[in-house]
Amino acid sequence: MKLNRRRLLAMGAGIVAVSTVLSGCAGFGGGGGGGGEAGSKELTFTTWAGDSEAVAFKALIKQFETENDGVTVKLNVVPYAQMFSGIDAKLSSGNAPDIFRVDYGNLGVYSSQDQLLDLSPYLANEEDNFIPAMWQAVSYENKPYGVPHQTDVSALLVNTDMLTEAGVDVASLPQTQADAWTWDEFADVAKQLRTALPADKYPFVYNWQLGGAPRWLSWLFQANGALLEKDGTTSAIDSPAGKKALDYTKSFFDNQWVPPTSSTKSTVYADTTFQEGTAAMVFAGSFLVPDMETLAKFNWTAIPMPRDERGATDLGGNALVASKDTKNPDLAAKFLAFMVQADSMSAFCAATNELPTRTDLAADAITFNVRPDVMPVFVEQASTIEPSDVTQLTSPAMAAISTALQDQLDAAFVGGQSTGDTLGNLTRAIEEATK
């Protein structure tokens, strides 16, 4: 069956458990879950995967086996809804797979609990080959506990037909970070669209629904603010930057720039609203490009997210890690290194419309299978993620913080809660979560 990757993954900002089952999955009870025998040339690799990802994984595994005589990598594709409960159970029983996939938000939980293989001895001098933020995402206490396999970030998709009808000059839309709209410029476009569009259409919709509340932090980071102080436990959100970001995003609802039902507790994805022609623009991840190309019945393109003091976006994507108890650590590390070498990463990203994490894979270094014309915008957008952003977004307390963000932002956006009360409530919730 055709799997919609949006339903499979909650990219970057929180985990959404889904019930969709991948056809042909062995599951954690179907074999392939435990590690290979010591001294053997066998590795086990457990992951969730969309259709194109599964095909790409199989092709690269075949190449690795061909290049390493006698080596076998047993791929076990499981439903995302079972992935981490299954991994946790396997780790507890000492029967974890040699290799598994983990999103950046969860990786810190495993590395901080000493459950992953320290790759420092195997990845000497590799740090400079990766985007600094992505290397930070796989690191704990300055040691790499995984390899940054790919990433996914949000940019701004625009319905060029609707913008043209509203009098917006689509020929002058920004294409690079250097000419990205400022917050004021973005607000001006939203005002123009609000005036031109009928009451049941909206200038844009933001993707903070269904576990995506931490995507609001992109605005905080753009204002040069922070969620946490450098100690990782003290809240930094109640600040001039926090007030500016919250006031600005509250204005989306106050000015009817976004649908009133599109707050953080909405059960409708932002891209669905865009596909239906209800909103002229949408903040969306690159992993949605194939779906958008198939489902959107209008002309559209991608442009950078707005910027304030700096550019910023959300952290999506996944790392590949090895269990600390793997019986074949050298072979496991060799496989991880293979999966993130330039040609392997290029092939995987081209097939899946995901983004590379290597510094030597620029926007024009990959021929993406779907809408290659818009993908450079996402590739450059990924460069706005700073290591300090990653440190905060991968905090072991992020799950609890995400819940607080969802509740408090919804109260501010549609519940009439003041900015001061919202920031105060968030401060208390964050400091409780990081105790």
C-alpha cells in the first residue's frame, strides 16, 4: 500500500505515534531484532521507512555487502508506532539490533543513558565533513553516538496562482537566505493577501499541529532568543526575544492571517489546508514535496522562511546508531560510515527528497527525484540551524516541554491568554521538566 510519510513521521519537533502498518514489515516479533553473533560478518538493522526509503536502504545495503565479502546486513522494517517501544524492550533485554534509526530528538535520551556505541574511535577527523548543527545532534558530552544520516527542515511553500491573483509579484519572491523576507516584509505580504482574499481563504498556515508545537521555536530563534540557558536546565524563554516572538505569532490569529482552527491543538495538518486551496502559503518540510507535487492542483514553489535577527528553521531528520552491546562494533561502525559517505548520502537523499548533512553535498550536488527546482531552498534553509538550537531541541526534557508548548501556545493564540502569563507558565513548565 502507498504510505503517506507525513503520517509516518513527526519531523523534528515531537513524536507523533501513528498506527499505519507498513506492508511486509516483520515487526519486533518477526525476527531480525537481535544483534549478530560475535565474530560473525552479520549485522542486524532495524528501522521504520516510507516506500522510497525502504527501496533506498535495500540498495545501499546490497552495495555494502558487495563491497565487503561475506558480510550480511539483515534489514528489519517495522511500523513507526512500534519502533521505539520495541527498541527499548530489546535494549533492556540485551537483544538490541546492531544498528537502528533514531530521530535527533530521541537520540540524546539513548546516548545519555549509555545505550549507544561511542563512535569516537571510528570517526576521527570526520566532524568537519558534516554541518556543525548536525554533528551536534549526534553528540553527547562531545562524543558522537551516531551518524547524521539525513535531515528535513521547513521552508515556505507558496501557491503562486493565489499570490498572483492577490497582486503579489511572484517574479520577485525571495529564493535565497540573503534575500529572505524580514518579519515586517512577511507581515506586509500577509496583509496584502488578507485584503485580497475572500473571508474563507487565508494568507498562510503554520505547521505546529499534531506534535509540532516545538516548531514555534523557529520564531524564537529567529528573534535571537533561546529556550534554555547554557546550563540546559534554566528557562530562557521569558525574555525580550521571547516576548517579540510570541507577540508576532499571536498576531497571525489576531489579524486572521491563519485559519482560527490551525492552532497547536488542531488535528488537521497545515499542508492539508494548503492542498485544499484554503491558504495561499504553508510552512512545510521537504519530505512533503512528493505528496505536494501529487496532490496540489495548482502552481506552487518554495521560498525561504522569513528571518528576523537571524534565519532559523526546525530540526527534522534522523541518525543511524549502533547499540553499545553490539557484538560486532567494528563492522557496525564501518556500516555507519558507509551510509554517510558522500555517494551513499547523495543516492539516499535523491531517492527520498530528504536533505544531506554533509558539507560537501551542496544544493546542486544532488539530483532529487521530485521537484529538483525547489529543493535548493530547503538545502540552504538547513544551514540556518545553529548548534545552539540543536542542543536545546535535543534536550532529554523535550517531550515534556513540547506538551507545555502545545498547551500554552494554544491558550495564547486562541484562548486569550496574555503574553506575560504564557511566558511565565512556560518558564515554570520548562524548569519543572528539566529538574
